[in-house]
Amino acid sequence: MTVGTTTFPADGVIISAATTGSWPTKAQNPHVPTTPEEIAACAVACGEVGAAIIHVHMRDEQERVTCDPVRYARTRELVEAAGSAVIMNMSTGGGAGTSTDDERMGPVALAPEIASFDCGSVNFGERVFINSPQFLNELAIRMNANGVLPEIECFEPGHVWNALRLIDEGLLKPPFWFQFVLGVRGGSPPTVKQLQHMIEMLPPGAHWSVCGIGRAQLPLGMAALAMGGHVRTGLEDNIWYRKGELASNPQLVARIARLAEELGRPVATPAQTRSLLGLGTK
Ligand code: ZN
């Protein structure tokens, strides 16, 4: 049976947990991890219930976004020391308009297995998230030099088009790992039609995942499960489990894992994810 872009039985679904992000605070949801110790413990807990990738942002003592490589390194050490195999995806997003380009590229020097690559500029709520052509070129060069797989984050179809140009120029190399971030105020609306459109723009063989913002998180995750894609969930994008009930990160991951099992899609392990995305081979 063919549904969307995949033929069933499908490959495993890669679940990414975006646990912290740059905006939610403990005042909004006490389950948001903000210290390296909390973020690492949360990564381990999410890995135990089905996440293969942990997408991390760092915060300072006041919960403000920081790109401090020392905190990133500390978090990775703690995860590894706990014996978890989850793959770390370090954010290079900074505070969506509040960090310098140089600060944002800091974590790349740590050679994480994956780092985010925000593939174009976009209005982001009340802010402007600038990813200039010069920044993207430099970020791609540094990721290539450090053997980092870019998670190509696309907030609207123009960002996919930017990626195609960077692929043509040889700055982005296969395998391609796309993350569609839908529902940011200023980007694409979080609809299946938009998702399908962006999938149709992808180069052959590209892997894709989707995260919907806010109340779109669950329905778009379910759409991705049905369409053969991968899913990102977590408090970075949505702090609610259901209307009126705050979520925790492991709770959100466990729900996607349950839905995947119901659909007959096995949840990909970190080892299977490394194999699919060619990690550790660069
Ligand atoms: Zn992020």
C-alpha cells in the first residue's frame, strides 16, 4: 500500500524530542528543562520512551538563551555518562534574533552528530529570525569541516528552495535531513497541504520530519506518521498535552511512540537512525 511518500510496511519513525527551545520558561511549564543537568536527564528519559534524537538549546542561570559551548559540551557529557545512546542535535538558532551569528555557530566546533540549520529568514512572532545567505554559507562550511549533519529546518517553502540552491552549490551534501517547522507566526501555516507541498519540493532520497507549533503539534505529527515521515515533538514547540493540561517531554514522546506502534511503524532506535542518516561516517 502506498500512502503519501512511503510504501507500507514503512521504515521506522525517528522521533526527535525538542525539550527546551528558546522561549518556554519554567513559569509557563515547570517541566521545561533549563540547566545542563536537567536537559541531560530529560534527554535520557525521552530516549527511554522512544526518542532517537534530542534537539537541545541551552539557557543561562536566568533561563535566557545562550549559545555557550561549555554548556552544550557538559550536557552531552552527562548524557553519555548516563549510558544513553540518544543522538544530540545542537541548536544553532540562538534566541531567534537575539544572538550574533558567531555565537550561534559556537556549538558546531563541538562536532555534534547533528546541528540545526535554519535555511532562511522568517518573521518569528514579534521578532525577526535572520539567517542571511552569508551566514548559511559559513555555517554549511563549518558543519562540513566538523562532520556535522545539518538538520535543514524549513519554516516555509522558500527555505526548501534555499536548500536546493545550497545543494546545487555543493554546500549541503547527502544524506539530506529536513525538519519542517510549521505554524510559526510569520512562516507557513501548519496544514497537511503545506506539508505535502514542501515534501514535493525535496530532492530524491531526502528524509523529512515535521514539527507543528502549539496545537498543531499532534495533528501534524500524526499526519507525518501516516505519510511516511518522521516526527518532532517536545516543549520547545508546544507546552500542552491537551487543552488545559501541561505536558512533560517524555509524555509527548511516549504518545508519538504509541501512535506509531498503532500504525505499524516501528520506532527507530538511535542505532537505526545513525545508519539511516549516515552518522558517524563523515
Ligand atoms: Zn530549536
